[in-house]
Amino acid sequence: MQSNELQPKTSKSWKSYFLEFLMVFLAVVMGFLAESFRNRLADEQKAKLLKKAIVLDLKKDLIQLEEYTRQGEFIVSMLHRMDSLLDLNPKDVDQKDYYQTLMNYSVMYSFTPSDKSLNQAEEIGLLQNHQQEGLGKYSLKYQYFLKDIKLTEELSQKTYEDYLKDLVQEMTEPDLYQQVFSFPMGELESKYGIKPVSESTKGKLTYFFAQMNVIQKFLIADADSIKLYSNKLIKELEKND
């Protein structure tokens, strides 16, 4: 019979265990750092793309605001025009001019901002970055005037609805009014002589014209302020790109 020889047991030293632990620890840390670095790169790329989207949206809004301002100034001029027509002898007023003027100041415009990208930036705090203080300040100003223009548009709509309900029938003839305010829009022949408007109605219309004149000027001022801070935001975003 052969005798089995006992094999000597080998045990690892504490240094070997420590080295294995250190290697595992370093692998985990390096993996974590790599993942964190990738996420940071992804966030930076997302922020960069979002900034570009904001700039494009603001530039689109600036084009819309230019037209918005022109229309507001046109409405103001038409309000003054109608006020002056009502001062004339009704027999000396061309019905075509009268109803065309009435139609021109009766068109309500609404500013529709392209603010989706700006809202997304607000949600992730992109514009409140301490390194870009100007962005946060200009964004707050932009949002303030955006809210103000919406509130003023609502006031304009309410004032105009009251005018339609209480005054239009006192200053127009139903068949002519219906002909002009239709779709497609009708056009009257040039003919002198309009429905006489009572002094009481003229007084109410004077108040209406004054209210709408102020409202339109507030809307124009809001639009100018939005344009101002849109341009400041664009400059700041392009500078930090």
C-alpha cells in the first residue's frame, strides 16, 4: 500500500487580501467616475442644444413681435380715425370708409410665444446657473412681460366684447354691418351718408376709444419690452455657447 502524503496548506497574507480589495475598489470607483463623466458630457450637450433651440425660438418671436407692434399701431390710428369720422356730419361720411375703419380696429391680435425650449430650460435650472447670472435676470424679465401682455390681451378682449354688446348696434345699420363682417369679407360701395349716432352713444364711444387706445399702447410697450429682453437673452446665450 502507498501512503498518502499530506500536502502543506498555503494561506494568503493580509497584504494579498488588501491588494485584491484595493483592485476591486478602484475598479468600482473608476466605473462610477466614467459613468459620471459620460452623464456630465450628455448634460452639457443637452444644455448646448437647448440654448440653441431657445435662440431660434426667440428669433422667431422677434419676427412675430414686429408684426404685432405694427398691428397695434395700426389699430390705434384706426381708433383715432373713427373718432374723427363721428365728429363729422353723418351725410358727409363715406359708408365704405366708415365701415372699413370700424372693421380695421375690430381685429384682435394675440401674441403666441415659442417658449417651449425656454420653459424646459427653466425646469432644469439652466438659466439660473451662477456662472450666467444675466440669463436668470433676463429670463425673469421676459417672463414678467410675457404674463403682462397676456393679461392686457384679456382686458382688450373684455373691453371689445362690451363694445360689441352695447355700442355696435347704435352706430351701424344691420344689413351693412352684416355685409362687411362676414367671411369672406364683403366690401361696400363708396356712398356718402351713414346712420346718425346719438350724442349719448358718441360719449360712450369716446370712453371706449380712450380705453382701447391705452390698452393698445400698453400692449405695444409690453411687446417692446419682450423684444428688449429677448435680444438680451440671445446675446447672453450666444456669448456663453
